[in-house]
Amino acid sequence: MQVIKYNKNEMWLMMDQEKQKCRLRDLRENHNLTQREMALEFNMSQTGYSKYETGENDIPTSILIKAAMFFDTSIDYLVGLTDEKRPYKRSLHWR
């Protein structure tokens, strides 16, 4: 008999990564932007950006911040911690 081990933290992380790549792609597509346009916005290659959407590479914090500000949402929404798109109230020193 095969025993399947379940680790809720790993399962949550996998679900979180799936939401993360889908949300970034969905936000981009909802704004009628190409991966190339996003890559230019984030000062990177289209291939590098594409790897964020496919989940091949983790999204660095600096890109998450830029994406949240660009799409006017929260990092929590981008990474799947909340389903609320509305961003938090930002400090005055953020632009």
C-alpha cells in the first residue's frame, strides 16, 4: 500500500504560485498589454518576464512592488493571499 504524505504548507505554496502566475497574466491581458510591453515597463527581457507568468521563475519583491503599483493592486492580491483587488492605502512617500 502506498502512503501519500500531505504537507499543508507545501500545498498552500503550490496553490499560491499557481494564483500568482495566473493573476499577473490576467492583469496584463485585462489591460491589453503584451509580455513585451510588460518587460519594457519592468526593464527586463520578454523571456524573463514570461518566466514569471509560467511560474518557471519566482517573481522578485522589486517586480512585485512595481506590478502592484502599475496595476493599482496589492502584492497580497498578486501572490494569492487575498482575492481583494483593491490596494491598501499607501504611505505618502510612495508614488
